[in-house]
Amino acid sequence: MDAEKSFDALLLGLTPDRPILIQTHDFPDFDAIASAYGLYCLFETYGLPTTIVYGEEIQGFSLGETIRTLKIPVTRMKDLALQGGEQVILVDSCPGNKNVTLIEGTAIKGVIDHHPLPPQAIPAPYLDIRETYGSCSTLIYEYYAGSSFQPSKTVATVLLMGIMMDTNYLTRGVCPADLSAFTGLYFKADWISGNYLLNNSLSVRNIPIFQEGLEHLRVYKGFCFTFISKETDSDTIAVLADDYLRFHEVAFSVVAGLNQGEIKISVRSEDPGLAASKVIRRALYGIGFGGGHYHMGGGTVRLTDFHGPDDLYERFRSAIDHYIHEGT
């Protein structure tokens, strides 16, 4: 392991007597929470005061139930009582991305991420960015592997859940490090409990949402799009985007839905010529923001900038045509 990218290297840049905030992106997913919790437990072994913080909301039944069942200590930013002099370490997120609300009055001491970097410079002395990794949880696993500490059964379970969710059960964006982490964690984890929590992410209350998604589904050149007008959550939108790839006519899926006064969008790609992150950024240019990885991405459009499902569909269709023509 690169000595400059390790838990020991991260520790060297921190002030021991100042509180540490491990911050995820605003609407954390399994990988963000798992990465934060794995890092939190490493700091615990040194007796360092640490808090896991997120900006907006935990969405999705499965993630919320995992946090409750495994007693993962997380704090919403609005409930955080700052003492002064806090040191922030961003995990599965990066300053400059629009899904990260920076905490005023704190110093960013580290960024640990596997997403593509924003164009502007990152104001942090410690950077560990590995864009080829399918999961940030894999990166945190390597911090354990490079230290004298073994992850507890709970940490191993949560990290394994983060890897499985961000790689769709090792079917997308996987690199050799993800496979090594899977092997290293599997027999240390309680995967029966972890798998149960992951697979119980939906409710019969979602049935009207599934129905609406199928009723409004449009398919164009291997691309499918649907819009959910009913209030839903990001987790359900992501599940639909994954499920639509099961249609043999579909290699690129876009699901948009109403969520707490905004339009949330999930994108999935199995097309080797269409990167989800590029398509969503081009499609939402001027009306919102988005990003992610080659195989998966997400975005947000404010209601004031939303011109209806037809306009959003045309934006994605145009973006896909652009990259198809660019590739040829």
C-alpha cells in the first residue's frame, strides 16, 4: 500500500486534541455511511474524538434500518454543536461537488473518495482519490489492511454492504482492489444479516410508484426514461434505475422523481460507449447538477428550473445522441 495514502499518513496531518468530523455527501448512501463508519472506528482505536456528519437526510428504509440495527452513530449537520477548531475529513465526497455542504468555521484536513475530481483545486493537505475503485469502502478496508487493527464483525459487515451496493453486487465498476476487499471482509462479516438488510429495502407502499414508472416508461435506442410524479425517495428511484437494465432492450436507464421539492435523478449504464456521469452532466447543464461514475450517476434539478418530464427526456436523449455521434 502507498505509504502516502494510509491511515497513518492521514493521522500525521491531524491535531490530536481537536475534534474530528467525518463528513459524507449530503444525502449519504450505503457506501458513504460504511466508509465513514469504518474510518470512525479506526479513530476510536486511538481514542480520538470523532463524529460522523451528513448534510441533509438519510433516505431509504434499508439504510435507515441498517444505521438503527447496527447502532452506527451519525449526526445531521443541523444538529451538530460545534466546539471550534473542528477538523473535517470528507469521505465518498469532495469539496467543489454540489452534493456536499461544507461546514463553516471548520478546516478540511482530508479527502478520501473514489469519484472523479472537480476541476478546481481541493483545499486539503491529505488527498486519497482512487477513481478506479468501485467503492470507497474498499479504500477504507485497505486502511485496515495496512494497519495493525482488524475490523470488527460490525465494521466488516458494513464495509461489505458498502462494496456490494456501490458495485451492484460486484457487477459494475469493479477493480481488483474491490475483489480483494470482498475476499478479506466476507468471512469476517455477518453477511447473513447484511444481506437481509440490503434486500429488505422496499415496501408494498412503493407499488403505485412502480406502476407509474412502468406506465410512463419510454425507450429510445437502448435508452429508457421514466418520470415519477408521486413523492418518492432517492433509494426507490435508484432501485428502479437498476431494475430497468434487466430489459434486454435497455442498456442505459434514467429515472427521475419528485423528492422533497426537487427532482432527483438516477442514471445507470451498461453501454461501453456511454458514461453515466458524462451524460447526466450534459443533460442537466443549466438546470441542475449531476455526476457519478461510468456505470452509475445521480443528479438534482430544482423545481423552479424543471420544465416538465418531456423537456427532461429530450435533454437526456440529446445528450445520449451527442456521445453516440462523438463515439462514431
